Amino acid sequence: MRIEHAAVWVKDLNKIKKFYETYFGATSGELYHNEKTGFTSYFLSFDTGARLEIMNKAELHTNNGVTLGYAHLAFGVGTEKAVDQLTEKIVKAGYPLLNGPRVTGDGYYEAVIADPEGNLIEITTD
């Protein structure tokens, strides 16, 4: 068994799609739009086979901070140097660095940044 994909509600599909394409090498599928319900989404695929669905529905434009469910996405980039380089690139582009890079209590080397809508992303060695 494997997780087929994770999904995140977002406000601006195109802005989020571009962010993951630019910084994490995602490849986007076609836009899905259900005219009856107003639901739209993209599936983003990554080199490892992992997929992320970014979704939007007009009446879901609230984000009250911590909620049940989604906490963060973690992208393993291989080495501490790669963590540092990608983190620096994202921060220079104006996205906030929330933590790190550092070694965590459980031994991971990681940095935590926020995507354009404040979703947390860990950039880690594995």
C-alpha cells in the first residue's frame, strides 16, 4: 500500500502551481473544473512519483491557522548543502523562512518555509 497523493486547499491555484513547479520541479496536469460545484484542481507530479493535488472552491477562502489534518509537506533534497541552497533560493525570492536550517531533535537537517499562501514546507535531507 502507498499514499497515492496528498491534497491542499488553496486560494490561488496558478500562483501555488507555479511555486511548486519553480522550486520543487513539479509537473502539472491539466486543470480540472467541475462547473456544477465550482471545484477546480491541478495534480502536481514530482520526480519520485509523489503527487500533490491543489484544490480550490469559491466558498472555501478561509484559513484559520492550525486545523485538523494537513500540517506540512516535506521535500527530501538529499544533502545539507542542497537544503541550504534551495532554502536560500526560496528566501531570496521573498518567501518567509520560518525555521532553520538546523538539525532537529529527531536528527533531521531541515528548514521550514511557507508557500505563497502560508502552507508549511519542510526542506530536508531525506
